[in-house]
Amino acid sequence: MTESTAPETTDAAASVPAEVRVAVLGARGRMGSEAVQAVRRAEGLQLVAELGREDSLQALVAAGAEVVVDLTVPSATEANVRFAVEHGIHCVVGTTGWDAERLDRLEVLLAEHPGVGVLIAPNFSVGAVLAMRFSAQAARFFESVEIVELHHPDKVDAPSGTAARTAALVGEARRAAGVAPSPDATEHDPAGARGALVDDVRVHSVRLRGLVAHQETLLGGVGEQLTIRHDSFDRISFMTGVVLGVREVGSHPGLTHGLEGYLDLGL
Amino acid sequence: MTESTAPETTDAAASVPAEVRVAVLGARGRMGSEAVQAVRRAEGLQLVAELGREDSLQALVAAGAEVVVDLTVPSATEANVRFAVEHGIHCVVGTTGWDAERLDRLEVLLAEHPGVGVLIAPNFSVGAVLAMRFSAQAARFFESVEIVELHHPDKVDAPSGTAARTAALVGEARRAAGVAPSPDATEHDPAGARGALVDDVRVHSVRLRGLVAHQETLLGGVGEQLTIRHDSFDRISFMTGVVLGVREVGSHPGLTHGLEGYLDLGL
Amino acid sequence: MTESTAPETTDAAASVPAEVRVAVLGARGRMGSEAVQAVRRAEGLQLVAELGREDSLQALVAAGAEVVVDLTVPSATEANVRFAVEHGIHCVVGTTGWDAERLDRLEVLLAEHPGVGVLIAPNFSVGAVLAMRFSAQAARFFESVEIVELHHPDKVDAPSGTAARTAALVGEARRAAGVAPSPDATEHDPAGARGALVDDVRVHSVRLRGLVAHQETLLGGVGEQLTIRHDSFDRISFMTGVVLGVREVGSHPGLTHGLEGYLDLGL
Amino acid sequence: MTESTAPETTDAAASVPAEVRVAVLGARGRMGSEAVQAVRRAEGLQLVAELGREDSLQALVAAGAEVVVDLTVPSATEANVRFAVEHGIHCVVGTTGWDAERLDRLEVLLAEHPGVGVLIAPNFSVGAVLAMRFSAQAARFFESVEIVELHHPDKVDAPSGTAARTAALVGEARRAAGVAPSPDATEHDPAGARGALVDDVRVHSVRLRGLVAHQETLLGGVGEQLTIRHDSFDRISFMTGVVLGVREVGSHPGLTHGLEGYLDLGL
């Protein structure tokens, strides 16, 4: 474990806003090491601990962490988060494996620690989350909606999880508004060019060398088209969401599931 | 004036929702004649009057209009709307020329007729309005934002009014959130390739034969891009917004300025 | 039949290049009436006859036509073209139905009339033809190629004929160059999101209200992508190719199949 | 200098085509080290030497290099290439600084070594070179052409060199074909939204965090649009062109300027 210098500057810094003291769990992993650098670069944040698999969670307390970023593994994340909550430390969690049962147990614990905030986000890409949100919001105003997702050719699943989730949100929004499924006069499609039907929404999966992760929602009405496209060129883009989460978690007590809870779109 | 058949089916239709009785003013104009057709096609709407320049507004009353669509000229629109409001008829207005003074007078009148709704919309394209809204909402989450608008080459102004308005909304949202202007290291641009700076946002105007009216907001952060594009292929797309306005105006008493007031995006 | 004024201006016009005298067959049809207007608007062309179903082909001779544009029906086109060739009139043919047998018979006839040119083009959109050509030329330089075609939702076939033809040209170019099929690690695609496989090339068909006919060829290599997109917003775009054909057919004796034969891309 | 194992497998490999023996100059530089890896990965190529600044060119001869890749600096490249040509070694050169005088001297030298090939390419991105070529080829068939280039915001020049070169090629092709400049009715553009005019072609420069190097040529005619877009996500894409050059240089004796000379587009 690497412990950063103690915050001895409190007197001198009395007049400036104190920096948020952040610890990263899983700091040697691919995402964790990106998070370490992102916290270091971010204004107003101070990295106070980087913990790996063998490090004791007590180090969080010793370092005076106010927010912990958990980018570990499904088998470790629940114990990490419970420890933090019990010690009054806010959590930003990117690790998967949080099923309904775990979430329920966490809600119970948080009820006993009312000032503590936990953000559990399956997707930390602000752009991807916005693209999903906008797609769902716009879906009921257009006669037709289809989704095209484009990824590198080493991906084993089609469609992508994000595309399936977007289709589900779009389908739900249209059903709730009483909008009919997109019109489609196709009678002859012997080779399946029309793609997959997911929640009444057509999804097309392109695989192309050179790409990373990209998605377009195409919405069409008489005489017009609205396109919402997100391009993820590099996993580093997730760090924008991690830093946003670290900054906001202290003012969102309780459990927030999904980064969208922090994106106040201010209607 | 063409008056439609009277609503004699009330008894038989007692169990189904009554159709909204709609009149179109300026019915012989380009937009007005589109509106006539759009109302005829729309489910749940019944066209009860089509008025031209010489027709008496009394025909609105005689026809039992519940909603009037005003697509006339700046010199006529205020009198039309006042007549309608005084007779308890809701208004959907696409005519320009509503300056602050006119709007103030209308607010006073509406205060005396509390159940009546008026929608005045400078842009009836649902897609264009959503694209502007989404651009403004997303603007503060990205380091860079630029706008590219593309139109037919017979357009005399650059940038387009919609692009200038989008830039203003984007700039305002970024300033409100304390986001710095988009980074730009350009030192050498002798011919002005970087386009116009509108409210701290770069705007680029493309003119191309074959196009109608198109706009992209490009938002970029480290490792990712979000693109919101609207294509207007045909003015008929405005009719989606007109029909939406007609359907909603009855449940939005008072003055609403801008179609966005009716697009409940349900955060 | 409408016969245009006779060319009495020959003396006065001695010093300017004579206009090409053009007749349109099928002039009352949808495409034919567009062609009539396009010829009228085009510099250097003179419309001398517009023939419908009942008009005698002799009118072509009477009007002094030098080029005939055939936009009729499969059952009429062969007789029309044979008549024209026998009378020394060049032909630009957009009618379908020219199978191998008909083409063979036409070649025999043209051999007897060595100065006469015939262009038979299944697609008169210059942009679509260039997009196909460029896609095929670029195909062997990229590891991955996929095609996305987007049309209005009233289309009954998927994929579009143009997309299938592009896939065939791309597949052929790659096989000829010994390039392997595009990589694809997909193992799990229960709903068919990966689209159709046409000549070893993935083709995706989007159907969206508001669209007309659009196609993208996506070519990807390590670290880069090349995209060739064609948008057909209106059938009027075919007229650019018709006018090009009319201008060029006189200097291309014999049979040319496909507009690409006239697009000298000047390597 | 790192020397690879000698080619002792000649007997055993008698029936398979011998691998091309390749040396990289400037092997420790950013581009050079990418080239080292690319040659190692490429089928049919064998890396026999990696030379840095201090290494003697004699090592090329000792290693039996058949092709040398020069990715050094302007002050060194001419001497490197002359040495290689004098020793019968083909050259693929990505270093800048080859002005007319140097090229003339090289032509003289190559005339004395008729079997040796040299490729000097300012741009090794196959996609970028094809995009430029296709733009120029298509330019005369459309009424309007404009170029949009998009780069990261740390770029100091606008427009990009590739965009300026594309505009020059497009402008030249249009003038040669007698095509008028793109139509433009703009009367009012106080802030310069219409971008730069380069060789009669409008060029727009977008700068956006998250991007690398991207370019679109937009070609528009009545009712249609053709778009040619190239995305360069990573400099590694240049290696496709380097490897192509290494493979082809032996069969292209004399001087070739520009990768396009090797892209046989087989009209």
C-alpha cells in the first residue's frame, strides 16, 4: 500500500475549500490504475491511499479517506463497501456483481448510517449514459426507432449490453406512451439483414477492426431524423464519470444506482 | 371557407373519446395547407374549418372549433389569437411577429380567460427542439462543444438561427456550471477555417446542393464523443409538432412559449 | 405527342455548338416526366419529342431526334431501342428487363450500326454508382468491411438491391486480392443482430420513417476507418445521370452496360 | 544495433517464397519503433536490422537487407537513401524534408541503378490517401463540395495539411472539368461561420477533445449527397501503408512519390 502524505496543510489552507480525500481499492488493476491517475489529475481531489488485494482496509481509516473508489472484483466488493459505510466513508463502485440481494443488504446498512452515500454504476461513461437517457426521452416522439452498435471484431456477444439496455428503455418509453412499434413492410429478408428485435426495437451489430465501442440511436418521423451517437474511443473516458461520482457522492446520501442519478439534466 | 359536417354522432360515440374540433387559419398558405392535411390524417382530431384571408373569424364560432391553428402573417396573428381567446378557443400559433409587447398584452388577456391555452412556437420541429434541449443538457459534461449546421446553398445567412440559438443555450449552460470554454490551441488560421465564435461556441456553416436543413452538436471529452444530429428533410416534419400542440394545448392553460414546454421529458 | 418547335436557328447558331436533339419515351410516367423537365433545364440539350404509350415511334424520326431516352416498361423497351438503333438514334435506357438474351440480340444489331451508342443503366444515380465503385476499389486495403443500408419503412425487400450488388463487388475484389473475410469473434447472437452475410460481407438493413435511400460502406483497419456514404433524398437525383448519359452516348458507340462506363475517373 | 539471426533456412524453404529482408532506420523513434513491430508481425517480411542514430549504415549490408525503411530526420534521410540505393537496397521513406532539389539528385542517382525502387510518401495512411483520391475523382460530378476536418484541440494549424491538399486536388479536378465553384448565396456572415476558402473549396476545421484526426468530404447534387470520411484513431494505422510499401517497392523500380502510386485501383 502506498500512503500519501498526511494533510498537514489545514491551517494554511483554511481559506480555500479543503480537497476531498480519496482512496482507490483495486489500484493495481487496469481500471484501478486509471482511476489513481484520474484522481491525481483532478482539481479538488487528493489521493490518500492506493490499496491492492493484500492491503488491509484499516488503511482507509488510517489515511483519513472520505471517499473510496471500489474497482475490485465481485467477490470482494461487498465487504469493501460495508467496511467503508460502517466507517462513514462514501463509496463510488464500478465493480460488477451487485445483485438484488446485495443491494437490499446495503440499503439496510445505509439506513443505519444516514449521512453516507454510495454510488453503484454499471457504466461510468457519461456520454453513454446521456445517449441512453436521450434515446429513451425522444423515443415516443418519432414513428421509427432503430439502434446500430459498432464494436471491434473481437467481441463475442451481439448485440452489446448497452444496445440491449437502450432498446429496453426505448421500448418501455414507447409502450408507456402508447406508441405503436416502428413500421416495417419487410416481406422478403432471407438472410436476416433486418437484424435483431429487442423489446420491439431493431438492433444492428457491426464489427469492424479499428473500432472500440460506438452506438447510434436513429429516430425517424415524416420528413426528419434525429440521431444520437456515442463514440467510446478509449476506456479512459470512464474516468470522467468516476471523478464526477467522487465529487458528488458526499452530497447524495443513501444508495444511488446508475450514474444518471447524478446527472441533473435540469429540465 | 370550407365548413365540415357538424358533429351529429355524439350519441353514438358516447363511449369513445370525442374528437378535438380543429380550425386552421391561413389554410391556403404553404404551411397552412400542410396543416389542413395533417389534421385530417391525425387520429382523434376533426377538421371543422379552413379559413383564408377573407373569411370572417365568426366562422370559428359557427363551426364549434375547440382549437385554432394560426399559420397566417405577422400583421394578422394577434387579432386572430385575441378573438379566439375571447371566445374560449385554444390556440396553436406558428406565425412569427410575437414580440415582448404582444406577448405581454396576450398574458393580460389570458388572465381573464383562465381555462384557455395558447402555444406560440417559433419552431414546430420536434426533432430540432429535442436536439437543442439535449445539446444544452449535455454541454457541461464535456470539455469541448462545437456545432456544424448544413443547409442548401440558397440560404443567405450564416450561421442559421437554430445554430445560433443552440450555441447560446450551450454557452449559457456551460457558464452556469462553471465550465471553461472549449480548449483550442490554434495559432495559425489565416483563412478562417475555425468558423464563427457564438457565445464562446464554435459554429461551422456548410452549404451544399441537395441538403435542406441539418445540424450536429459535437461534444468531446477524453476518450469519447457524443453527437446529436437533426436532419430536416422536408417542412412537413413541422406538422408533427403542430399536431402535438393541438392535442396538448387544451391541458396547458395560459401562455406557453416554445414547443419544449409540451415535451415532458420525464426525468 | 408534343412536338417541339423545329430547329430553324441553324444559320444564326452556326458559330455555337449545335444542341443535342433529345426525345423522351415514357414521357408521362413518373421518371419520364422528370426526364422531360431535366432535358429542358439542361444546357446544350433540346427536347424535340415527348412520347407516351400510344404514340408512334415514327415521331422520333419526324422530330429529328439524335438521342432517345427510354423510360418505359420491360415489355416495350426492346422494340423501342431496336427501332432507334435502326434509325441511327443513340439510346439512353433506364427501363429494366434487359436480360442476357436481349443484350445479346442488341449487340448483334449494334454491330450492323457501328456508329450508334446505347447506354443501359440499372442505376442512374451518379453518387450511388461512385459509392459502389469506391467501395470495391478500397475493399482490399482494409481488414474489415460491412455495409449498412437505410431506407423508408415501406420497402418490402431486405437488403436493398444496391447493397447486395455492393457486397458482391466488395466480396469479389477481396477474393481476387486474396484478402481473408472480415474477422468476427461473435459466438453468441441469439436474435440475429449481426445481419445478413452476402458474398462474405455483412449487410445491415435499417428501415426508418423519413428516409428515402441511403447506404454506408464501412471499412476498418488497425487504427483507422474509411466510410463511403451515399444519400438519395429524392429520385430527381437520377436525372443527373440521365443528362450525363445523353451528353456522352454519342461518343460511346456500341453497348455500354452501367453508368460507370461513362464515369472516367482518370487514374 | 540489433542484428537478427541470419537466413539459414534457404534450403529448407526452397519451395516457399523467400521472406523479404527488411531493415528499419530510426528504429528507436516513435514511428520507427512502430515500424519494427509492424515488420515483425507482417507475414512474408523478416526484420534483419534495427538502426539508431549512432549505428553505421554498413550494418545494412552486413545484415543482407533488401528493403530499408527510413523513419529518421530530415537532416539524415538523404544520405541514408543514397547509401541504400548505391548498395542496391530498395527504400521506403516516411521522413519529411524531400524538396525538389533532393528529389532531382535522387532521380539522377536512380538512373544509374535501374533496378532499385524508392518510395517517398508524405502520408502512409492508406485510408487517408484513398479518401483524397476518391474526393478528387468524384468532385466534378457534383454541384457542391465542402470539406470538414476534425482534430484534437492541441493542433496549432487550421486547416490541416491533409484538408488543404484535398481541397487543392478537388479544386484542380473541378477546374479541369470546367465545373463552376460550389454555389453559395451567403450574404450575411458576420462571424465567419462559412470557414476558409482554399482553392475555391470551403474548408471547416473542428477541434474537439477526444478526437485524433478525421476528415469528411461532402459532395452534394440535386437530391443526393456523397460523403467520404476518414477516421484516423491511432498513428499505428500508418503501418499498414509502410508494410504495403515494403512489399511493393521491389517491383516498382525508380522513384515513386506518394503512396497512391502503389494503390492500383484497377479501373
